[in-house]
Amino acid sequence: MWAYQDRTWYSSSPTFFADPTGVTTLRPAPGAQPRRVHRRRVAPAHRPRQRRGTPILLLLACQRPARRGGATVLVDGRALHDDLRARHPEALRTLSSPGAAYFGGANGYSGPVFTAAHPGTRSIRWSTDQRSQLSPLARPWHATLHHLISEHTHTVLLGAGDDLVVHNRWWLHGHREFRGDRALWRILANPHPHWHIPPGFPATTPPPTGLPAPRTPQPPQAAATDSGTHTHER
């Protein structure tokens, strides 16, 4: 994997499951049955375990593809943000307010879905599964949020030797259900400062402020075209 060879442009942020070089191998546990969680779809997410956020870059490299399925699912957080701003500005104001959502289980925390990551940038925190929950004030926008997520979902099927680098605070990421001994390498990393990669996606307007009383969201104008979006590499 090329990231092994040149560590001058990034600093890795190892997770609990990473090896000493900061690389995590993503594959089913030995002897796992097809219905085990390892092979089920993983909902697109960026769900920091702490309030301070996560590394900026996610690097994935495919060692061995699945026999069937296993496509990587990506949701464009910037496009989602801009679409909300254009079509549902009140929803964006609500989702950008403190306490708009709760992330994690018993040891989780509350915070906004869209955060001012740095002057001129935003970041997204959300998961399309049950590990992220909207607050009672933001809950009326749940259907609108997930409908627009489906409109900004992309899939990438990685073959052996393929790799993918995404901005971890810009894109929600997960994978579809698969069959077979799929194996990927993952690195969570912060780029070298000389690359000037911002900590979030560009934003051209100030973050919304205040928390107006939400209204019932408007019904979607068209049916979602990708029913599998409710499927963060781990």
C-alpha cells in the first residue's frame, strides 16, 4: 500500500483496532457466518467518538474485493448542506444549532449535524442508522434530511489494488452488504500542513444561528432513486 512507503505528507491517527503503523485491516472475522455484522451493510456516517472531531482524511485500499456486493457508499456533505440551504433553510438552521442531534450510546454526546469547523468551512456529523438521533426540536426534519441524503449518495466498487481517499469531515461513508472474504486497509490521518487541506468543506455564507420552531417538512418532490443509502467504513 502506497501509504506505507511515504509518511512525509500525513500523520496517522491510529484507532483501537489499528496496527503499530496506524493501518486497520477491515475484513470479516475468521469463520464468521454470512449474517454476521461484519458483512452487513454499514450506514454512511461520520460520527466522531469525541466532540473534538476526527482526522481529516480517510484512506481506503482494497486488498481483496468481495465475491458479491460490498460497494463503498459515499454521501457528499457539502452538496447536502448547500441543498438544505437552498430548499430548506429553516432545516439547515435547526440542524446547525447546538444540541440538534445525539451521537453514540450511553457515553455519547449532543451537538450539531453541521458545524463551523474553521472560519469559512463546515463539517458534517451524522449516521443514517440508529446511532445518531435528532433532538425533539430537530426531529420534524428527519424525513427531509434522509431524502436529501439519498439524492447525494454515490457508490464506488473497489477492485483489488484500488484505493480511495476522501475528506473525512466532508463525506459520510459506509458500505453495502457483501458476500465473501472482502479485505480492505484503512488509515485515518491528518495531512501535512503544507498541503493546506481545510478541516471541512468550503462554505460561502455564515453558519445559521438560532433555533426557530421547526415546521413539518415539505414532502419530497420525487421518490428517492437509491433505496440502499440507509446502508463509515469501520
